[in-house]
Amino acid sequence: MDEHPARRRIDWAEAAIFAASAGLTLIEPRNLRGWRKTAYWAAISLLTGAAAVAGQRKEREYGWYAYVPQSGSAAPLFLPNDPAIFAGVSGVVFGLREPLLKADAWTADKLEALGVRRPRVALAAVTAVASGLVLWMESRAPVAPGPETEEPLLTDVDPRVRQVVAEMLARSDDWGAGELRAQFGEAQQVDAASGAIRFVVPDGIERLPVRDFLFPVHGHGEIDGVPVTLGLAIEDGRVGELLVRDDDGDFLADIPAEVTYTVGESAGD
């Protein structure tokens, strides 16, 4: 067991967001008029939306699983909901710009009343220091924190699992299907005791540029008379997990005896 677990790399995109936020803090919005004021708040809103997406990506290990369609439901897209998060957060911040302006002005005026000669510089410095501390703490955190540090037990892919995944990947040549087929040919399966149908692809095999999504071919079948839907999750550009979900949203570790497939359409089509 490795006594020195791998550390996370600094997220430079997030660092750029923090740096831009600190820079905007130097601006006194009460001095802005017309399009300059609108541009200022647009920048604040967009940066806040980008920060929300960055934070969501860190917390969401299985966020795209919500996009596995249930039996009878349409599934036109199989991507994480980053655009919705970005648009929603940005829109809320822009809509609340007047109350936020009052809060910002109150803070700056309070600092000045306390004897701070340049409150905007002080606020920017605090923002920069806090952001740097967050990035430093994140970079010190282990990649996979938790009590279990042992490597997962890997086995050959179960023949039935291999058959189903191969059939899913064979039904489309889009979304990097060729690269995914090459990956899956070298993949191993995490021991079934984990309670999930997960795969590990060797490091030397090429990843997809689109990191996290659900492959747009779905399987449909029944387990003990209960309809289930199968989806293939691509994680970090690699074949990650075969998802089997019933209509109640519960995930299973079994495979139906018979599976039919749809490509980006509802189960009833």
C-alpha cells in the first residue's frame, strides 16, 4: 500500500477564475455608468457561474448517471448539466446585482470607517489570499481520500458483461466508439464484491477528449420481471461503468438475460 498517496493537481482554470475575481474586486462599481456597469456585472455573473461549474465538477463523481433514461423516457442528450448550472447561477447573480451592489458598498464603507485607507485593495487582497489558500488545500488533498486506500481487486471482464458492452459499442461509430472499443478490449473489471459493474482501463491507452458522458446507446431488458435500462458511463475519457437501473432509479449489479438496444431515442420508439 502506498504510504504517500497521490495529490491533486492545482486546477489552473479555477485559479484563473479566482484571479479574475480578485481583480474585479479592485473596481468600485458605484463609479461605473451605462454599459461599463452592465459589463462589470456581466463579468461578475459569468465568473460566478464558471466557479459553480468548477465546484460541481469536483463534487460530482456520478453526476452524469442521472442522465440514464428510464424505460419509456426520451433521452436526446447524455451530457452533464454544466450549461444549465452555468446559465442558472450567472442569471441569478445578474438578477440580484442591485442588492449585491448595496452589500458590496456597505462592506467597502465599513472598512473605510474602520481606518482602512484603500478598502478595495484590502478586499482584493483578502480575496486573493483566501483563493490561494483554497487552491493550496485542494492540492494537498489526496486524489481518493478515505479510509480505504487499497487498490481494487481486478478480474477479467465477465463474459456476459463483455458481450453487452461490446454490443452497445458496436451500434454506433460516433462519440469515440472506435477508441472506446479499443479501451474495452484491454479493460479489466473491478471485483463484483464492489456491488457495481466498473472497469479499469490501462493508463497507456488513449483517452477521449470529452471526459465524462453517457454513451448514447442504451440497453433495455427485465430482471425478475422488473424493467431495467442499461447505460455505459464514460469517466475521465475512458470506459468507466456499466449502469443497470430500474424504473425506481435504483442501480443493480445484474445483467438481464435478454437485452434490446436503442440509439439516442425513447425505449418505445
